[in-house]
Amino acid sequence: MGNWIRSKLSRVGAVAIAGLVFLACGDDGDAEAVIDPGDDGVYTVDLDPADFVEDIDNPYLPLTPGSRWLYEGEDDGEIERVEVVVTDQRRDVMGISTVVVRDIVTDGDGELIEDTFDWFAQDVDGNVWYLGEESKEYEDGEVVSTEGSWEAGVDGALPGIVMRADPKVGDAYRQEYYEGEAEDLAEVAELGASADVPQGEYTDVLVIREWNPLEPDVIEDKYYATGVGVILELKVAGEDGRVELIEFEAGT
């Protein structure tokens, strides 16, 4: 889950994106998601740093410094725990001052699997953008890979939307774009859903369906509660996995 919320538009800076989602069956009979972001495969973004604000207060994705989430569950049959913390650090990406969010993934024995710093920023309309990550994967306490790391504006990488200001069912968009490395796509699947996780029972939940053409058989739904953020991640095709929120502390 390294890209915790990737990870990925009535008005999105200067980019308008529309799209659709449907399920089809591949040759092996498994369900397969196709998310069309409506850009004909030509994705461009023109962002003005002046169009961004300091705080991220989108109701479905509030990223207040000091906020902490703790998740637990299974991914491909393996137990994992994920701790996510909004730091008080900022990072300048494409001239935009981003909020730095750290997520640490450990296995059932507490051994470090991945340590990632994600960079987010909110525009004046309330859309939350994802501008890259610095990710390190570990084995036996040693860094074995930084694959998946990318930064918007470097080597052709471009930012994407991770949460719309006013999500509507059927909206589809790119969450990130670094060709061959980070290509997550998202579609608003449901509004007003309910979900029950160890942290509590939630209503008025937003469900975002995600699909990555680099892993075309895997479909994941993420559930967002207002004032909290991600409360549940559920693999719905291609793999088995359910990661639930077990603790949440809001920053001040």
C-alpha cells in the first residue's frame, strides 16, 4: 500500500477530464476494469503555483499535520500494518508547496517492508493533487528497491488528482502519471455508502475504484469517510486483500 491514497473534475487547475468505467471479462474469465480518463491517452497538466493553498481540508481527505491513521489487514494473503502520519514538513514540487505524508508498512512480525513519503497539495477549488513520492522497500532491514519513486516535473512525470473537490459518480481521472512506473486511474463508484471497520461504523462514505494498466487484472475499491479519509481498502478482482482502519487521531 505504499502510495497510501494513490496509491489515483468540474475544474482541476487548468485541466478538465471526463471518463467512464466498466467491467469486462478477460480470456481467463476474471473481471477486468477499464477506466477511461477521457484524454485519448494524451495527458497534459498546466498548473500554476498561485492556484494552490497551504492547507489540505478536503472533507474526504483532510491532511492536517499531526493526523495519524493505523491500518491492518491482508494483502495477497500476507498480514500487514500501515501507519500513516501527516508530517509538518513541506516539499516544493513544480513550484508548489506540498504537504509531506509518511506511510510505513510492516509485516505481521513488525518487520519494516516499505517507508514512503508522499507529496500532496490542494488547489483553490478544493481538489487534492498527488505530486509524487519517495519510496524505499526493505528486506532484513536493508533497502532493496526504490522502484515506484517519482516526482512531478521530473523525467516526464505529471501530477494527478487523488481527491476531487466535488466527487460525482462516474467521474474518472488520472491520479498520477509517470509512464511505465506510476499510472493509477480512478473512478467515483459510489456516494452515500456505509462501511464497518474496527475504528467504527461510517455512513456517507465515498467509494473510489482504482485500476492500473500496469497491473490490468487488479481492481481495488477505497472507502473514504468525511472528516477521516481512507477507512477501508478492498481488492475486488485479481487479488485478495482487505485493509481496515483500526486507529485514527486527527491533527490540530
